[in-house]
Amino acid sequence: MESLIIIRLEMGEPEAKEAILKGLVTINDIEYIVHPQLNGSCDGCVFEDKEHCPKIALDICCTGGNILKYKL
């Protein structure tokens, strides 16, 4: 899976890069899995509504085209 994740080093924050490399991020005590979304859309992301997208989630998305899904 790691080979599919794209990281644009010139964008985003260090926390976003770390989350992408780990494949996991915790936001408000909830764990999410980072999934590549190469078409650049928010389809399938738990934060599809960009109005309420936490900053770290937006940074992860904009640092390589990824979406977040709930960790089961």
C-alpha cells in the first residue's frame, strides 16, 4: 500500500507527511486510515464536506491526493 501513496514534499505540514507515511492519523481521539485517491476527489472520505474538514485532514488530502476512512 505504501507504494501507492504519493507525497508532494513541497506541500502540506510535517504532521500530514508523518500521517501519510504511517498510513494512520488520529483526529479528535478517532483513528483514520489514509487511502490514496489519485483522482483528487473527496469521494469516499469521511470528511467529504470540506466545510467541516479538520485542518490536518485537509493537509493530508492536499499533500498527495489522499482520503481518510474510519479504522475498523
